[in-house]
Amino acid sequence: MLPEEVAAIILAETVHSRTSLRDVATRFFSKHPEMDYMKPIVRVLTLGVARNYMLLDRILVSYGYGPPNHSTKWMLARVLVYEAISGKLKPTRARKLAPRAGVESEKILELRGADPREFVKGLSGIDKLSVLYSFPRWIIEELVSAGIENVSQLLQALNKDPQRWIRFAPSVKFEDLALRLKAYGIIIEPDKHLYDVARIVKGASKAAKTKEYQQGLYVLQDKASALVSHVASPQDKIGIDPTAGAAIKASHMAWLGARYVIAGDLKPQRIREARHTLRRLHIDHIVDLVAGDARSIYVRTFGAAIVDPPCTDIGRLQYEPEVKMWLTRGDLKFYSRLQERMLRSVLEAAPRRAVIVYSVCTLTYSETIRVVRRVIEAVQEAELVEPEPVIGEKLKKLPRAQRLLPHIHKTQGFFIAKFMKL
């Protein structure tokens, strides 16, 4: 089996199961350890296709193939076109694989080194952006509705590898950590906004493999995500994170001086990940884990809460571009209703003067501005306040909120709003 075929199998299974490329690839190679040497090229091919699938479809359709679908056969055709445009498709490989993909090798070979913009001629506006950057039209419409300027720059940034960040423990001095990580070939520099965050300049792939990481001296966390706990201001308070996932933000509340933190998630796997994280960071005596989420609040005496519910993950597409291959407007409606319900539940349960931070790693109008406005209307005792520290951009349509954008702030796409219970 060739790398292109492996990539096609992984891509098809990813979309079929709505699972991350990373998880599907891990399962595949665990069953086929003899193919481990293919991992680097398969990763390049799968990410490339996921980031450009709509453009690849347009090219294939222009050659008379289609209709587009997510079958293994069509995925192989996408892989071959992507490899050809990248200038890396060898004629012998094309002639061997093209029949299996249901395409003609000579037509595919004609594409070697072609300029993708040639295939969007005749399109304009949102239609052109949609195909060129391979984002469903409804996503771009949502981003425009959210008041994001220079949407094309945002889409371009979301189709690139992300900037990586770390958050280090309060007992750790940056200079000491930087010196120790340099020995591994990892170069970091301090962030100018958050005192406990550093940017990885070099060696990001090694960051989770060091002795210092295993000792709990730092965690891998995007700067935008780390900002959320700073906005929550948990020092000397009881904190809750009822949508905790792997407890990264909950652990940050503990590091920022929370007296006690309760973190919850519905998925047993996420609870196990959270438990492992807390033990590695040596704070499992400060953070308790419960099975549950923000729809049913299990504590009434808290001073700071983080509500970071499931979302479309559009702000994380640098990490998981495959998500846009299966997202639908129906998913958007489901998530926005869930987010509204979770945020409202926490606000209604919160005691007076409690701080509640709503954050999502997405940028759509429906999951950000609309959710906040609807909840404010429903919960009269909740007031929207400044989400300090403000290091993102303020929103014209919702001034007391901030968002971070990958093409401007070198972070995930993130939305943050802060409430005070009156």
C-alpha cells in the first residue's frame, strides 16, 4: 500500500466517523506498525487535502469527474490532485494510482505546479473565498455577520499550521525554564501580555516529550485559551469549570490561586485525561472532578466560573482542518442552543458577585454575539462587564467582549465575554 492510499483511507474514515485525523491515524498505524515510516508523508497529505478539499473538488469537476463525495476512492483523487499542485507527484506514482481513483493519470499530471487561483476565475465575493480557501459558504457568512474584517486573511491563516504556546507553573522562573528547554532544541520567548505564557519559537514538536513536561513544570496551551482563566480572576475564590474537558483551564485556575476548583465533564475519557493532567501538575488535591456538565450545576457557592462549552471549533481549524469537511449549519444551530442553555444555567445558579466567563474557540455570530445577547435578555441579574485583561480586539457589535484572531494575534480564534451576577 502506498502513502497516498493510506491517506485516502484515513481521510474517508475521519469524515465518516467525525473523528480527528490524529485519532484515526493513530488507530490505523497501531494496526499496521510496519507502515510507521509513512507517518510524515501521510500527515502532510491528509492535512493538505482537509485544508483544500473544496478547491480540489472544483479542479476535479472541471476535468469532468464527480460529483464530489467523501468515499475512499474520491479521497484518493483529491490526494493525487493535491500532490500534483504541490509539484510532488511522480509520474510513475500517478500512473499506478490514477486508475484506482477513477481518474486519468495524464490529466492529473498536467496539474503539476499549477496556480490554484486559476481555478477560481469567474467566481467573486463569498463564492470565490469559499472555494479558494475551502470553507463552506455558510461559515464565511457567519464570520462576516460577526463583524470580522479581512475575512480572507483569517481564512488563509486558519489553513496554516498554528503558533504553539506553553503555560508554565507559578513556581517556575521563565529564564530557568528557557535554559532547560534549550538543551532539547526548544526555544521559547516570554509573552508580552500574560506573565505565565511563552511562545515556542523553535522545537514545538518536542515540547511534550521533555522531562520538565512530565514533571509538570508547564503545559501546552494556546495563549487565547490561557487568557480565559486570567479573565476569570480566580485568586482566593472557589472556581468551577463545568465544561472542563481535560481540565487545562481548571488547572490554570488552581495555578492562579483559586482556593478550590471543581471541574466536570460528561465523557469518561475526558475525565481520565483530566485526572492524568492534574496528577502530572501536582494539583489533584486542589481540583476535584465530577461527571456532569453546565446544564446541571452541582455547586452553589463559587466565586469564579468558566463556561467553555462544545462548539463548531472553527477557531481551532489550524489544528483540526478536517472539521470543516463535515460541519453543517445544523451543527451550528445545535451548538448555539447548547451554549445558550449551559451559560444560562450557570448564570442562574451563580451567587451574587460571582464572575462567569463565557469562552468558545469559534468565531461565528451564532455562537458568540447571539448567545451572549440572548442570555443577557433571559437572565436579568447578569451584567456584561469588561473582560480584563483585554489583549484581543473589541467587538463593534458587542463592545464588552473580546476575540482573538490567528492572523492578528497568532493564537486560536477565540471569543471571550465576562459576566457579573448582580
